[in-house]
Amino acid sequence: MRTKREDIRNIAIIAHVDHGKTTLVDELLKQSGVFRQNQEVAERVMDSNDIERERGITILSKNTAVFYKDKKINIIDTPGHADFGGEVERVLKMVNGVILVVDAFEGPMPQTKFVLKKALELDLSVIVCINKIDRPEARPKEVVDEVLELFIDLDASDEQLDCPFVFASAKSGYAILDLNENPQNMIPLFETIINYIPAPEGDPEAGTQVLISTIDYNEYVGRIGVGKVDNGTIQVNQEAIIVNAHEPEKQRKVKISKLYEFDGLNKVDVASADIGAIVAISGITDIHIGDTLCSIKNPVPIPFQKISEPTIAMQFIVNDSPLAGKEGKFVTSRHLRERLFRELNTDVSLRVEETDTTECFKVSGRGELHLSVLIENMRREGYEFAVSKAEVLYKKDEQGHLLEPMELAYIDVPDEFAGTVIERLGARKGELKNMSPSNGGYVRLEFSIPSRGLIGYRGEFMTSTKGNGILNTIFDGYGSYKGDIQYRKQGSLIAFESGESITYGLFNAQERGILFIGSGEQVYSGMVIGQTGRAEDIEVNVCKRKQLTNTRSSGSDDALKLTSPKILSLEQALEFIDTDELLEVTPKNLRIRKKILDPTLRKRAANNAKNK
């Protein structure tokens, strides 16, 4: 007999990047009394990872719970970036409703459409929260219309269209139901959640069924499965069976040794949990996303959508440059292999494959950002390795035609730069689908473009729009191969010999292009130290000293003025490298190098490639 559990509400907060999800969760935590009155609280307390804090993005979904009146509200903060969409798809299985956060100025963006589509497909109740209404340029009324248009575009039912709208400023800590109201606190949002989001349902008398929707990992207890109790109860020391809808042959007996529920930001030990509760289970070594924990008498898996496939791959290679092993703590292939396979514990959208050599691993993910976050985490942990240029993963259809991943790119740029962007994306096989005027002298462009056409484009985009453009992309399935793309028109400046860079050598080299290094840096033959203005690579000697003569005047070297080098960030370096180059990643440095360091062998390989 199915019953409702009225003392619980399970919700996910979904939105496009930077529309204020995590700040909103902060306020709900503060105003529900999770923190003491005088407790100092870090901003965006849910973003626990260093990179999440620095970049201001959420990468992993997070669970928390607040109490309002006599009801427990389980809240899941989800990522907004398309590369982490795999996280969003899964956690929506745990909830009965979502709060869709939309920026009161920007309105619905590509990822808003993606996450809302997933929520509507699962028939979840939606509360729309128009956030940042205190921005000077906010336009909440127009944004309400745009959101309703988006619902209609996504074929929402009449019930779904009749969703409540709440207006908020998460930063200032208030929510209102009517724009003419006097803002005070978050109570209108709490009330809307209680009144509008359905209570979880299940059969308390049936056998246990818990679908694992996310995996947490802890050095001390190992894998922790997080999921919702769909039916029955789950208890500590209970025997259960793991089954999986996508793996019918999977049946494994396990014992529930530790059970937790969420309370504020903490996990609290519990002896048992009933229907509708979101629980964390530790002590099961081989638990995976999509597994269902069932009672032994009735092992029936809960259906679960397959996780989206990766679209982009990179080679992670043991560093073999002349400077290898000098800066990293973990440098061997064993270290690299262990770390990459450990990442699979928590990141289900990632694939790691061994290659025919033990020195190299093929790592596939959802996009450049997805892989760059992994690279950045590893270098901070003391790993030293090299990565190749990102390449897309192709497929073949039944007729044997080549298919490649496609993206929809939504671009907002000032009118004056629209022509440049259209021309650049056209050269990268982008097809302009729509062009419409946006707010404040901006124009919105919509492109269909191969994923590989966007590799290395973001840096160029920021330059060609003088930092004023906004580029958002979303995966759009596989389409027929669109032909070859020439990525980089400029060649590389390559160091001719190993040693330390000298002002005199750099001064001569800077006439050939833009330098990536300053003086006093260690270089080696085959290392890329800059970018030329021409199409072909140029070798330069940056370790060259000025010949001393008897009549040399003092101070003649003082006149050599070096322009500041262009220091590349990790993303810029990953965008810059070409197919015959690698990025050497260490805790202290990022160095670009040719795959083949020896100049003679490099030229021979280039000639062979041309003659093929």
C-alpha cells in the first residue's frame, strides 16, 4: 500500500552556470537555523572543492538538509555546467521537485533548457525562482515570459505550466511572491516548497528498495552510496542484494554496516530509514551508480537512465621530458594509473582505458572543462604527467558513415563583433541557425557546430570580442562528419637547445612572435616557448649569450627591453597545443613541448605525414 511521507520534501536546485544556485542554498541553510547566530560562514559553503571555490562553479552535486517548521527538506545542489550534466541527470531520480533558478537579467540560458527538459521528462514539480532581482539591470517580468516560452517549447503539460514563480535575491537573503511586496526573508520560498513540492511516496510494508544515484568517496571508509529509500525500510546490519537494471546478471549479497542521513552540512548516523529518506550507505566496496539495494526476498531493480557517453578524449602520458621528475611527487606510470582509476570512484561520466603501452592512458570525458578540472586537481595533488590535444570521439552509423559529436552554441556578443564571430565559427564548420537582437546593443547567435570546432576556440573568442562575449554550448547528439578543420594558423617558437633562457636570446626571439616565458627559466630542445606570426614553426636559441669583446661598453645590455611574456593558464595551454604537441603538467609549471623533441626526427616525421 503506497503512502505519502508528509514530514519530508526532496528537492534539487537546478540552473545555468552562475545563476546563483549555491548562494541560494547558503541562505536556506542560514535561515533555517543550521548555523548558530554568531557562527562565521564561508560564502558558497556547499562548494567544498578548491577549484569549485576559485572558479565559482559547482562540479559535484552536494546533499544537505534543512528543517522548516516540522518538515525536513532534503536539498541537492547540482552543477550548472554542461560538462557536468551527467551529475544532474542522476540526482533528479532522488527528488520529487526542483527549484529552477533563473538570472533576472540573463533569463533562460542553454543549460537552463537542458536541466528543465530533464526535470519535465521525469514529471517533477517545478518552482521557478527568478534570482538577482536586485541587480540594477534586472528585468524580472520579461524573464517570467521567457521562462514560460521555454516551458511551451519543451511541451510542458498544463499542470507543469501552472508552476509558482518566486522572486529572490539570494545574496541579500530574501524571497517574495509579488514584485510589489516588501522583501524580508526566505520564508515565502520555504512555504512554496512545503505547499507545492509533493511529499515522497512509497510502500512502507514492501521489501527494501534504494536506488544509488550518486557516489561519494572518503579515504577512511571508501565508497559511499547515496540514494533515496523508494520502498520499505533500510536498517543497519540488514542483509541486502545489489541488482542493476542495466546488468541483469548482477546479484550480490551485502550487509548494511553504516547508514547516515543528512542534517545541515553533516552526515548523521541512523539505525534505520523509511520511505522518502535520502540516505548515505558506507561499507559496500563495489557499489555503483544505478545499483538498487533490495531485500533478499524480492530483488527487483529500479529503472535508471544510462549515463551520457563521453564525447572527447585525451592521452595522459608519463612525463619523459628532460626536466621530468624534478617537480612532482607522483611521476611513475603506476602512480598515474592508480590516480586515474581512483577518479572513476566518483566521476561516472569519465572513462579511463589502458593503451598498448603502460606509459599512456586514454581518458574520455564530457568536454574540455571536465578534463581540465581533473588535470588541475591532479597537479595540485603533486602529480607530474603530460597530456595530448583533446580529440573528439567518432562513431559510425549502420551504413559505415562517420559521425561526430555536435554542439549547439549560444553566443551573446555586442553587435560590432557579430561579423567576426560568424566568420571564425564558419571556418570551424559552424552553421548559423538563428540570429536575433538581444538586450543593450547585443545580438544572440545560435550555431550548430562540431564539438571539435570548439576545441581551442574559447580563448580566441574572448580576444575577438574584447572580453565582452558570452559563449554557452550544449551537446546535441551525433551528426555526419563535417570535413577537415584547420585549428591553428600560427606556428610555434621552439627552443633550439637546453639550458637557461637569457635576456639576449629572448630579445632576439621576441621579434619572431609572442613569448610564453621570461628570462632565467629552464628550457630544453623541442620545448615550445612562444607563438609565431607565421604558419610554420620556427626554432630559436633563447639560451644564446652576447659575445663579449674588449671594447664592449658598460650598460649596452641595459637597453634590451623584453616585452612581458604571455603566461598561459591551463585552459589556454590546452587550447593552444596542436596535434604534434604535448602539455607537460607539473605542480609548479605548465610547459608546452613537441611530441618529438629531436629536430631531425621531427622534420622526418612531418615529411612522412605530408607524403602519405
